[in-house]
Amino acid sequence: MSTNEITDKDRYASVTISKEELLKRKRPDRPVWQMVEELLKEIPVDDLERMPTDGAEQHDHYIYGTPKRIP
């Protein structure tokens, strides 16, 4: 195994951080929804129009390929 490979153990290792360390970290200067809005502006309109409108309710279909649920 090379040094660049990630093992399952690495992928699922838990991370412990102290409360003090969390408090030292810089907080974002704006709410998360504003950051998401900015990121969405970078996606071409054509790509957004091709995205499914039922993605939340049919997520198993889009992620795992299961048949769509009948509403």
C-alpha cells in the first residue's frame, strides 16, 4: 500500500477536538445559506435546469438506482 492510499480505517477514524480548540477557530462571517447561494451562482444555468426537481423525495432512485416511489 502506498502512502497516498486511504484505508477504510482512515476513512472512518474518529476525530476528537477539545471545546477550547473549537472556540479558537474563526467563525464564518456570514450564514451558511449565503455561502450556498454564492456557490450556486457558479453553476451554469443549463446544469441547474437538468437537475431533478424531485431529488429530495426520490433520493434513493438518484443515488442507488432503485425504482422511483409512486407519490
